[in-house]
Amino acid sequence: MRAVAALILLRMACPAVAAEPCKTVVFDIELIDMSQEADLGIRDDQTRRLQRVSDELRKLLQASPQVQLVDWTTKRDEVNQKAPLYKCTGCAEDLAKDLGADLLVSGVVQKTSNLILSFAVTIKDAHSGKPVRGGQADIRGNTDDSWLRGIRWVVKNRLLSEPLCVQP
């Protein structure tokens, strides 16, 4: 009997996690190149790394029972027209709402030099535009492995460290 009472009290004290995963759209990670190499134009290796970390972010979030990914490829042309999403005010939220998503995930890799890079990823409520969760990781080295380590760290230690979808 005490165990049942303890469970009831614990349930009342903790917010209830949503029974269903949040419908979430994960846009591709974008690059802000502030390095001396920025004037050289788009690099194939960085384009490939951006796609790899975007795919990894989706894979890691999809593996969580908290998230149900929404396919955004039907809006790819519209996203590309509005890109970079970090500069458009409210357009990512509008795209996410049009896709039926509750949450949207977007992020950037800021390249200061070939040695110093930083990941910043944000999860926002698609309806209000308010941030739900975010994370940042600085990485050293412009390699496939360092980029993947950076995005994995952000997801594990910041984005999924607590429940995302909480019922009122």
C-alpha cells in the first residue's frame, strides 16, 4: 500500500511525459564560415560534413522515443529559397507548422578557423517559436570525426538530456 502511495506522489511531483512522441522536423545544419578560407567559396568536404552531421542529428533524434521525425523534403525548394534559416525571421517555424510539426530543430556550425569550430543546435516550439532546448559544443579540428563527435555530444548532453514533450 505504501508503494502505491509513493508512486502516486511521485507521479504528481513529476511532470507527465507525453504518451506520443513529438512530431519534429529537423532541418539541415548550416555553415557560418568566418574563417580566412571563406572567400574561397563552398568546399566539397564541408558540404559533405554538413550533410553527414545533419543525417547524424536526424538518426540520433529518431532513435529517441520522444521524437517522431517529420519529412521536410517536400519543402526542400522552399527551404533552399529561404536559406540560410538562421537569418530568416520566423520562416523555419512557418515551414514546420505547414509540415504538421510540433517542434523544429535547426542549427549551425560556425567555423572560426580550420582548427576552431562551434556547433549550436536549437529545438523550438513550432507554434510559438519559443526555444524548448538548445546546446552548443566547441570542437577542435575540421575533420569528419570531430564534426560527428560535436553533434553527438550536443544531442546526448543537451538536446535529449531531459524529456522534450511534456503534457500540461
